[in-house]
Amino acid sequence: MTDGVPTDDFSAGPLTAGQVACLGAYITAIALWMCAEWLNYKRSHAKKAQTHAHTEAAAVPEGKPLLEMNGVGSAVDVEATSGEAAGAGMPSSPPPGTDASGKPTYAWASSAFYRCLMLDGDALLSSREALRSAVEFGTILAWFYVADRTQLIAPGTKTYTRDVLLFIFLVLTAVAGGYSLKQHRTLLLHRTQTEEWKGWMQVLFLLYHYYNAKEIYNAIRVFIAAYVWMTGFGNFSYYYRTADFGVGRFFQMMWRLNFLVLFCCLVLNNSYMLYYICPMHTLFTIMVYGALAVFPKYNKSDAAIWLKIGACFLTVFVFWDLKMVFYSVWTPFMFLVGYTDPRRPGGDKMYEWFFRSSLDRYIWIYGMICAFMHPKVEKFLQAVDGMEAHRRRATRAVLISLFCAVGYAWYHFVYLLPKVEYNRIHPYTSWIPITGEAGILVVDFFFMLRNLTPQMRSFSMGLYGWLGCVTLETYIGQFHTWLLSKRPDGQPIYLLTLLPGYPLLNFAVVTAIYVVLSHRLFQTTSNLKDAVVPHDDNRLLLRNGLMMAAVAGVAACFGFLMVEARKMLML
Ligand SMILES: *[C@@H]1O[C@H](CO)[C@@H](O)[C@H](O)[C@H]1NC(C)=O
């Protein structure tokens, strides 16, 4: 069941310049991190010896064992050291990033990165956490390479059993509902609710891939549309409320969306479009940002917002529905958005990008509309809630029947269509089930109003919320450590198999590894982002950007030269 895949057509090919560059960076990071750990060890050791001498000299209070005191003493010490390391550095030298008078400097030579390369002890100590994150991130990617590009791990094949898929999903939901329910103060469609929503959709989406469950294809399309809807909804709410259009925040988001995928592309020699969710969300996030950040002073006027939303519809119509325009705009960016499945070579390299982005081209605008209407809807629901019992029941009955009727009509006339016909009308109909899913949360909101006032509390499944936070990492990671593609640009049609012959046990083991790694990728990406992309110091942002570009340039030259040298030696 899990064996018997012919392995002769798997070939990673010789190392590319990008892979060599990443390897070089990884080795450098390991070396620097080890220096930092060693310095830290030496320093806390020296401190400990000092304290030790101190305690021995001082009288030990009666009734307290010496051991415990030492324990407390050293714990405090370690904290003090790391606090100092993270903070100001040694009193003799100015703190990192500032000159002698304490003003921030933007000189390259004063950056922590440069000083680490120069093996400056204070810089190494203060960058220890970031270095550790870089090494951890690199190690996970190295594992991706080993699992997905070498012969070490034999891939298994997929088999679909509806029973198994449903069993896993229902058991997980039972556990999530039984053991991870969280009570929290909530508003309609609050972040906890959307994260939980993302979480259970992601689980079904991943199981669909794992078991190749073709029969739920149409439902999966709706889930993907729901993520894009949330991109519109969440980002519109955020920018509308905070008017935080700073470049710092913008680049932080770009980092979050693209850092991991960039390194996956380099290390595994893949196209950006293999992970089509990333370019799609990046583009639509930029479009939501653009809609609100252009002429921001008009955002206060409702009419202007409607005008902007209208402009978004028009833009999408021109740039997607007129296929010629789409192709001429994107052809120069073929290196970024082109894709060919190695199993089906030839054909239109732009097709994947056009197809994927077209499916959900309008739904983010609907997300913006929902976010904009949100306070009004909430008020309306509260008004319904305040009606006298008779009218309230009637109004709700009408609303719920309407929902059910439309939902059923959609199911009957749209959902049941075969894949190709379904895809044709998906862009114009996906808002219906999404409104329905949001409607379930509306019911939750009613429930909260009815039963739990005045605390205004509601429940959500923490487990799904926890999974919902890392949808991006589980989406990207699945290609290389849960499923396997086994060749550059390949679709993940195999399974990572560590226990051949035991499909269910194997599923449990590889899933545990996969989910833990996804969380670590999320955490390390975020740590590195905090170390590199400042939220509100644009000059520092520019400096760091230029430095990263320089480092990338040097690394690329190194990789290129190594590859050329290898070729010459082979001749
Ligand atoms: C904006 O959209 C991106 C992509 O879906 C998402 O990761 C991010 O959390 C959104 N931002 C907000 C504030 O909701």
C-alpha cells in the first residue's frame, strides 16, 4: 500500500547556485550561533563562579538547604545575563545600533549583523536568539531537502478511503470540542472565530491532499475562496480601523507571507507558483492595501469607500476577465509566476497563475464589503435581539429559512456540478456558501447574546484556532514533509513514509512531526522578522533592506562561482 513507487525518475539534479548559496548561509549561521552559545556559556559560567564564591562567603540562613539557594541564584543569573544580552550590552561600549551619545546610527558597520560577522562578542550575545532561529529555520529546510530530494526516504502512494478521512476529521473535532473549548469575550467574526474557521478548513484541505479525495474537490475550492475572503475581510478591517499604512507594517506582512516560500523555492529548486496560495494572497493583500492606502483621507466617507470598492471590481474585470490584458501584464513577470508541471511538460506556462488567481478574483472584494458592512450587520442583529419575543422569533425564522433555502439551492444547482463546470461559475457563486459559513458564526453570535449576557462570552475550539494560526506553514510544509513531490516543481503526489506497511501509524507519526515543524517555522519566521523588519523606523528598514540585498548578492555570486567551478572540474 505504501511501497512500490518506481524511484528511477526522481532526480534532484546537481546543486543549483541558489542551493549552494543557501548552504553557505546556513553554515555561516551555524558557526556564528555556536560562537554566541559558547560566549553565553562562558559568561554565565563566570557569573556563576562569582555568585558561588559569594554564597559560600555569606552565612547560609538556617533551615534552607544550600542546594535550593544555589538553584535560585543561578536561575536569576541566567536571566540577568540574557536580559543584558538582549538589551544594552556592556557598559564599556555603546549599545548596539547607537553611537557614543546614545543616538541611533544607521551605519552598516554598527549593525548587529555586520558586527556578528566580525565576531564582536557583544553583538553575538545580543543576537543569540536570532541566530538560533536562523539555524533552526535552516535545519528544517535541510530536512525538507533530505526528505523530498534524496533517495533516503522512499515515498508512499496515496489511497482514498472516505471512511478514514471522515474518521480522522470527526475524531479531531470531537477532541477539539471536548478538550480545547475556550470561553472568550467576542464580537461577531472576531479574530478567534476566523482563526478557528481557518483551522478546520485547513484540516479538511490537507486531508483532501493526503488522501487525494477527489470527490470533495468543489468543497475545497470553497475553502480556498474563504481564505481569500478572509484576506479581504481581515486586512480591510485592520487598515480601515487603524489607518496604519506604514511601510514597516507592510513589509512585515510581506515577510510573513513570503519568507518561508522564498527559501523553499531556493532550497528545493521550485517555482513560486508551485505554492500558488502565496502569490495569490500576496497579490490580493497588496490590492486591499492599495484600495485603502491610496487617497486615505477619503476613507472616512462611506461614499468614497463604495467608490473604491467599485474601482476594485472594475480593476479585476479589466485585468482578469479580459484575458489578453492579464497575459500582457504578467508576461514580463514570467520568472515569478510561470509554472510547468514536470509530468505534463509543454503548454502554457501562464495557465496555472491565470487559472488559480481567476477562481478567487472577486471574493476578496466581497470580504472587504463584509468588513465594511460589519458594524451595521452587528447593529441589526442586536436590534433583532432587542425585539419583543414574537417579532424576534418571526424575524429569525424568516432569516434562517432564507439562509437555508439559498444554501440548498446553491448545493443543488452549483455544488453538485462536475469539476470543470463548477469551476466555470465558482468565481461568481463562492460568496454564497461563504456567507453561509459566516451565517453559522452569526448563529453563534445570537447564542452569545441570548445566553451569556452580560458577560458577552462565546466558545471556540482552541485546537482549531491553534492550527488556524499556522495555515501558511502547514500549506507550504505539506509539500516536503508530509506529502512528497520528489522532484523540482513536482506536485506532491506521494506520501512521506517512515513506517512502511502501517499506513495509519505512519499517518500519526508523520503528522505529529509535520505539525510541530510547521509551528517552529511560524515561530522562527516571526523571530527573524522581528530582528530584521522594524515596524516604525523607515531608515533602519531601508538600511536592513539594502544590507539584505548585498548579502543576497554576495551569496548568489558565491553559489554561481561554486557551480561554475564544479562544472569546470567535471570537464
Ligand atoms: C492580511 O491578509 C494576509 C493574507 O491572507 C494575512 O496573513 C494577514 O493576517 C491579514 N492581515 C490582517 C490584519 O488580517
